Amino acid sequence: MDLGLSGKKALVCASTKGLGKGCAISLVKESVDVTIVSRSNENIEKAISDIQKETGVVVSAIQADVTLLEARKKIIETIVPDILVNNAGGPPPGDFRNFTIEDWQKAVNDNMITPIEFIKSYIDEMIKNKFGRIINITSAAVKAPIDILGLSNGARTGLTGFIAGISRKTIEHNVTINNILPGMFDTDRLTQTLDLGAKMNKISYDEMKSIRLDSIPAKRFGNINEFGDLCAYLCSEQASFITGQNFLIDGGAYPGTF
């Protein structure tokens, strides 16, 4: 299927690893002019090499921490995208009793305020151009909270509520805003969560991993390419009638009807 994205410009935040990288790869395959972002120049160089090997395309890159105000200003002055993929590293897991005010403020800044600020900076230009696609990478925990991810549960749910309020205002201009809610994907973040879970339950890492795998009807963790392909579709011309939705991609782990 031709997604009608050839020649569009995309900014994919936190995209040298994991789910953000998956989105970048899938968009590049659709002939989108992709700019990746990371705090680490080493990670940028590796991601550029990896993406080129997989797609034959050399992507643009900006070294910046998207959660910092001055870095966001630098990004906004550098690129005006047709497609914005909001993403940032999730806050650390742990017992909520140990979270400080500073921990909460950072979680809200990184996973709620940062994507909102990018949306605010780009939305009017997208409306003017009669095309815009905004994808926010959140978490399956928005629908089914995970006890050790309290910081993420709170901050990402706040973003979800904000998106619900604005996404119906922009679709008449062919600007859509949707959220993708990943379950357990084979990423560094999952490794961190499994390691903490093992320690909290006083079991081995392999035992914790087995427990998590057994909880997924698909009996496997997701891979970043299938996540990226969902992102690419939601950015397509064919998805212009979809906005304000939360797309759960978790191998069937969420047990609810809705």
C-alpha cells in the first residue's frame, strides 16, 4: 500500500533506539524525509548507520535532549515537520513511596509537557498547510496501570487527556493526533523494568522474563518494526479520518473489551 507520504518531513523524537527508532525506519521506507533526535552523538551515529543499512537512506539528525527548553527551541528553529512523533525516555520504575517531588516534576515535564510544547509549536503550521500527523508514544499502562510505573502512569495519562481535548479541533484541517500505547516490546526499557521486577519479587531475571512472557497471549515481546509500521500507517493519507484515538499494541495482553 502506498501511504502517500513521499516527500513529507518527519521529526521523530528520541529515535536512535527502541520504539522511536522503529518509527523512523518505517517512515524512511515510505520515502519520508526523517530527522532523528537523541542526546547522544554516539547513539545518533549508530542509528544513522543502522537505518542506512536497512533502508539505503541517510537520515538527518539533531543532537538534543527534547525534554529541555533550550534544546526544544533549537529543534523548532531547525525543522518544521509535516509529521511529529513525540517520544521521550520513560521515568524510572519504583515504589511510589520513594518518589520525590522532583521525580514527579521530571516525569510530567518529560512525558506530558514536552510533547505538548512540540504540538503547540507546530500545530498552526500544519493547519495552514492542510496536512499534519502527530503521533504520541505513550504506554499500555495508560489503560492498564502497572504498579511500579507510577510516574509513567500519571504523566502519560495526563497527556492522553490533553490530546482527547484538542484532537477533534484539528481534523477538519487534515491534521490528526493519535496515541500509540505499547505493551512489552524488546527494548532497553523492558530490560530495565524486568530487572527491577525481579529484584522486587526476589527472583531471577530469567524467571521474571518468563512470567511476563506468559502474561502475553502472543507469547512473545513485540519488535520495533511492527510498532513503526503502525506509526507509519497512522501518518498516512488513508488514516485521515482517525484522530484522538489510543492504539494499544501489546500482543493481546490487555484483557478488557474496550
